[in-house]
Amino acid sequence: MLNLLLFGPPGSGKGTQSQKIIEKYQLFHFSTGDVLRRHRKEGTELGKQAQEYITAGKLVPDSLIIDLVKTTLRENTQVKGYIFDGFPRTVAQAQALDELMKEQNSAISGMISLLVPDDELRARLKKRAIEENRPDDQDEKVINTRIETYKNETLPVADYYKAQGKLYELNGVGDIEAIFQSICQVIDSMPQ
Ligand code: AMP
């Protein structure tokens, strides 16, 4: 089973590249951000609980996210593999994911980390705010919180997978297709 983690700060291109990866490798795409936005729209209990964190640019508590991932994985076992996009964002989430993978007699194959400088991220988020009308992309203060949260709480997740020899860092700036080709090279070199 090929189980990928797509990692990078907000605006690094995870969503765009995930779409291309799932098409080529036929993986089950799981973006915790997309699922949370759906819950908000539908007004579910989880959506209501997550709302204040998302609008402030902070992380939704681990317990809510881990429950969501647990349910989704257990409901979708007949798949070729998973691509996690925007998850895990804390070391506690990464540890929980490793346990869940073990339950399925599987493991994370590798983490692909897209490296993009801060200025470029801010420019991309501003553009996305107009194109996708995402409220958390509109406010400069919220953008700053999200980038800071990424550095403080999420970057240690890369070290967690580095220690397991599963971290692959790639340049996330430039032509979308060229970045995708370098991602494919990395995926094809991963042990499955
Ligand atoms: P994203 O679309 O991945 O940038 O996620 C948008 C927002 O949803 C984030 O700023 C967080 O508030 C929340 N979120 C998404 N995924 C997670 C996660 N794995 N852990 C905690 N919060 C998350």
C-alpha cells in the first residue's frame, strides 16, 4: 500500500499537487482542511466546534482531528492507499496516525515536504483569497497566525518522519508540472 503525507505551509501547493497525485496513483485523498470546511458548511457539531479555530488561523484540537481521521480510515479500508493533505499537523497526530496504520497492517510510505519561502506563500494566499473566497486567507493577521502555527507546531512533524528515514524535501516554487514530476520521481523511489 502506498500511503503518502503531503506536507508544507499554507499556500505551498499541497491541494494542487494532491489532485495530480491521486489521478496518477489512484489514492484515497484525505484533506482534513477540506473535510472541516464541509462540516462547517453543513453546520454539524464538529463544524461548529472547529469554526473558531479555523477563523482564527489556529489548529483544531488534536482529539477532534484524530477522531475524524479514525472514523474516515475505518470507513475506507478497501483502497489502494491514502494521501493525507494537511495532516498530521502535530506530533501527537503523527503518533496517532502511525498507530492507526498499524491497525490496518500498513505504514506511512513517506512524507513529501514542499519548501516555499514566506514571501511567496503570502502572495499565493492573497491570490487564493480572491479565487476561492476562503475567509482564513483574507486577513493578514490570520495568515500570519497560520504561518507561525505551522512553524511552531507543525514543523516538528517533519523531524518525526525524518527520524524514521521517511522525509523527502522538495522545492515547491516554479512550474506546477515540473514540481509534480519531481514528486513522482520521489514516490516511485519509495519502498511500498
Ligand atoms: P488547510 O485547508 O489544510 O489549510 O486547513 C484549514 C484550517 O483547518 C487550518 O488552519 C486549521 O484551523 C484546520 N485544520 C486542518 N487540518 C488540521 C489538522 N490536521 N489539525 C488541526 N487543525 C487542522
